[in-house]
Amino acid sequence: MKEKKKSVAMFLVPSLMGIFLFMIPIRYGANGLFDPEGDMTIIVKIIADNLKTIVGYQNVAMLCAIVLTISAIMSLLGLFKPKFMMKSSMLKECFVCAPVWVIIRMVGAGSVWLTFLFGEGFGGMENQSKFVEVVAGADQGGIALDLIIGLVFVFFIASYLLPLLTDFGLLEYVGARLTKYMRPLFGVPGRAAVDCITSWIGDGTLGVMLTNTQYLNGFYSAREAAIIATLFSAVSITFSLVVLSQVGLTHMFGVFYLIVCLVGIVCAVICPRIYPLRKKKNSYLVEGHRMPDSLPEGYKSSHQYGMDLAVKRVESSGSVSEFFLSGTKNCVTMWFSILPTVMAIGTLALILANYTPIFEWLGLPFYPLLNLLGVPDAYAASGTMVVGFTDMFTPSILISGCADAMTRFIVAVISITQVLFLDEVGGLILSSKIPINIFELFVIFLERTIISILVVVPIAHLLF
């Protein structure tokens, strides 16, 4: 009985700590925690932001440049599969990759150095070539570098603290309680609810990290991981408020976020049942961890079953040294695999968005639909529909000058619900082990966009 109580305590204490760190929104501002004038955020983000401040922006930027350079050189070496690399699971996972990813990492290293040496706030743009100006500009390489600077410490902190959510039975308990609802609605196990809450309350990048970890450990199939990463990742509440502020409609945040949640649920119901997610295989990287869809024999309730699974998970968890070794491996993998991809893809996507009309052209097919649904200034709105694939904030910037509040509101909602922008969540998905390629990601992005339009426009007509 004493051992049973100890196992239950080992489930409850770390899990509650994980919930507090990752899933409880608090206000944080100039006056510290619980500042009534501060922004809504989570503890993990506060720790990461304070570490970034302590280390200093320039120093973190230099760290990013060094990390991306090592990634490019080692990945180039990895093409030849040297023995020392193949014998190390960590080195092999980080640096042995297909030639296309080696090229992407080299592009990431090149763009980060150009931005670090010549970008705004660093070396300066005076007397630089047009090529350097384009790559290292504040709205191209500058945005991408800002992003990875923010991700460096988020990855570092989350790598060591995410096990509080994943390794002490919380996902097993939640999965047992919610699978009977999640599986018929969304085609995923109940434990996906934790990924969803982590994304919506905290940050979409944390949700992708959690989903990727669960997929690699065999708790999600390829299809489930693809569904959860593309449909359950979300923009944080804090940044949603920033977007609404950009279009001058902060006073409507309550109804705005309710609509965002509604659209997210509708997308999560529809998209798993259509291409490309419907075609994904239900195969597991590690067999034996799939949760049953119904209550197994011998259990009186889902609570009893969940507690039993949670206790068994605690009892099978590794030692403290294994805990920190796993965290270090996760951090190194994220730094050397994902940061270069985000820098390269984010910079290239923003160059296309800012220097070519390609996304404006791609948005033209949305004009007839928006016009048919009675959206004021439908042409201006159509020009923002696809540019959100590169960066989530750009649509709200482009539409902020529109005179019609309804149009600004619609674009703000859609820019949040599209979510799969390449310079953050989309880039993380592509560089993870989750089986989604860039074409499939774009198709899901378009599906989310169409569903968002069909849901938000009729509601907007009632509000305005």
C-alpha cells in the first residue's frame, strides 16, 4: 500500500508541476508575476525570456550563428557517414540527413551570418549589395533571426521540463479519460488533449515538440502525429491579442478568441477525414503503446484505468541521470536540426512574400469566394489569404490600413486559424520527424483557410 501511495504521489506531483509550468496562463509584466498590467503567458516562456535577457540579444544571436554553422558543417560531413557519427545515436540523429536538408541547413547558416553581420541592429546596411539587403533585411532575415533567438531558450527549457508532462503518467491518465471523446471526433487518442492545451495556452512550438516526442516514443501513429501537429497546434493567446491589436480591434478579443476556438474545432473535425491526412498510415515507430479505444475488461471506470496506466508509467520511468540525458538529447536535436530549418525556410519565404507578387497571385482564387460571401474590400482581403503561409503577422499588417472593420476582423481571425506559417510552426513540423512534407502542409493550410472563411464570415456579418 505504501508503494502504491508513493507511485501515486510520483504521478501527481511532477504532473501538477508540468501543468503549472506549461498550461496555466498568468500575467507577467514590468512588476513581475501576476502584474495586472502584464501580458498573459506561461512560466516556461517567462523563464526562457529572462534567460535571453540575461545572456543578451547579441550574445544569443552569436550562439545561433555558431549552432547553425556547426549544423551545416557536420551535416555536410554526415553525407559521407563517418564511423564516429554512425556509432553515436545523438550525432546520427542530428547530422545524418538527406542532401536536401543539408542544403537547407547551409542556407540557414549563410542567412544567419549575413543577418548577424549586416542586419539592422547588428553591423548595419550601409553600402551593402542588394543581395545582402534582401537576405539580411529587417523584414526577412531579421524576422527569422528574431524567431530563432526566441526559440533557443524555449527549446532548452522545454527539453528538460517537458518530461514532467510526458514521463510521469499525465498523458496516460488524460488519454484514458478522453479517448472515448477524442477518437470519434478527431481520430486521435485522448492524450492529444494535452498537446492541444499546451499549444493554445502556451505556444504552438511547444505543442509540436510534445507531439514529435510522443510520435518518436510510439504513443502516436504517423497519422495521429500528423493530425495533432497540423490541427492541434495553435497560436498562443498572447500573440493572438497582438494580432488583434494590429488591426485596431482589441476591444473584441473575447468574441474573437471564441471564434478562433470554434474554427479550430471545426478544422480538427473535418481535416482528418480528407486528403492528405486521411491517407496517412496508422503505423507506429514503436509498437505496443497504442491506447485502446474502449475501457478494457477488469476496470470499472476510465478514472481507475487512467490511474493504473499512470502508476505503471511512473514505475517504468528512468533514473534522474536518464532524465537529464534525455533532455540534453532533445535540446541538441532541436538546436541543430530545427533552428537551421526555421532560419532558412523563414528567410526564403519572407523574401518571396516581400519581393515578389507570388502570394498575392496565389490569393486571387479566394477573391470570388470572399466577394460571394459579401466581404467588404474582398480584393484586399484575398491578397492576405496565402501570405500567412510564410508568416502569421504579415496578413494583419497588410490589412491594417483597410477602412472596413469587418474585413480587418475576418483577416485577423483567419491569420490565427491558418497557424501553419513556415517561419515557426510549419517550419518546426517540416524539420521534425512527423511525416508531413511541404506540399501536404500547404494543402492543409489551404483547407484550414477555406474552412476559416466559411465559418468566420457569416459570424462577422452578425457582429458588424
